[in-house]
Amino acid sequence: MVGVLFDFDGVVVQSEPLHLKTFIEVLAPWNISLTNERWYREFAGTGSRHILSLLIKENNLSIDVDSLVAKRKKLYEEYVRKGDLQETPGVRSFLKDLRAKKIKTAIVSGSHRSNVELALTMLNLGEYFDLIVSGDDLSVRKPDPYPFLYAAGKLGLKPKECIAIEDSLSGMLSVKRANMRLVCVRSQNYTDFGKCDRIIPDFRGISISELI
């Protein structure tokens, strides 16, 4: 038995540039800047509350985190509803192959559940996943292994039976600490792939038998 656990942003959908854009826009009134390099090295996949709390503390600001989280979330949803979000090339065919082979699937994401569900609805991808584990569901986040271990348990799988697909450093660390096989989708800005068992540019031409 095997299951495939997907990170969402940067793996199923090409959303990281959109996430970064919304953080930059929300933080602009306080002249807080974010570089692509820092985003992919430190922040991608860690959740908006963590990111905003850290940046507020770094800059010695007195800002309500909850209001910024809500504003950033609303802005991101507006872009998604406008059609600015794209699926990763080849992911739909790959998911269809998994479904045809009756292989269990899950999303393991640090994003808000509503953001994940909205994106799946807009792109008509929801039917391909058995489980969604979002940043709203667990108090422990990547790079802790618990999100992936929790998802595996919910699917009735052992860690050694799971292949996890990630693109961020925090996600990669989470997968390896969970003792799962790690497939990395090559991020446009993150290139240290020493932890990966397999690296793919996207899902075009990729079969599950190849990854197993």
C-alpha cells in the first residue's frame, strides 16, 4: 500500500508568487520588504500568522496580528477568484493516475483551509484528494514532522508507505523527520535539494510507478 501526501502551495498550485505578492502589499504601509530569496528560504509553507508575527517583532511594530492575517487572507482570495492562480503543469494528469490506481492522497498544507478549498474549487481539483490537513487544523507546523504523520495516520498508512511531495525547506525537513520518501518539486528560487530522494521540475510525464 502507498499513499501520496502533497504540500499545496508550490506543489499542486503555483501560488507562492501570489502569496508573496499579498504579504508585500499588506506590509507596504510600514515599509517592510520581503525578497524572493528570503521567502523561499524561510517563509514558504510556514503559515501567515507565523510570518506576520515574526516580521512585526523584527521591526518593533505594534500591529494587531489577527487583523493583518485576515486582511492578507482576503487579498489572496480576491486574486484567486480573479483567476490569477494556476495549477502546476501535469498535476491534473498525475492526480487522475493516482485516482485510477486507487492510491490514497492528501494535502498537507500550512495555509488556511478556506484558501486551499477555494483554490481546489476554482481549479476543479477537489475530487482527487481523500484528505486535507491545513494550517487551521493543527497547532504544530512544518518543519515539525507531525503534520505529515497526522495525515498518514488519518489515511491508515505508516510513514514508510508514504511518498511526500514538497518544494519548501520547512516542508522538506518535516517529511524527512517523519521518515517518509521525499520528492521535491524544483522551486524557482530554492535550489538546495540535498534532502530529496527525487527531484522533478513539475508533474509532466511523471508516473506513480516511477516515483515508487
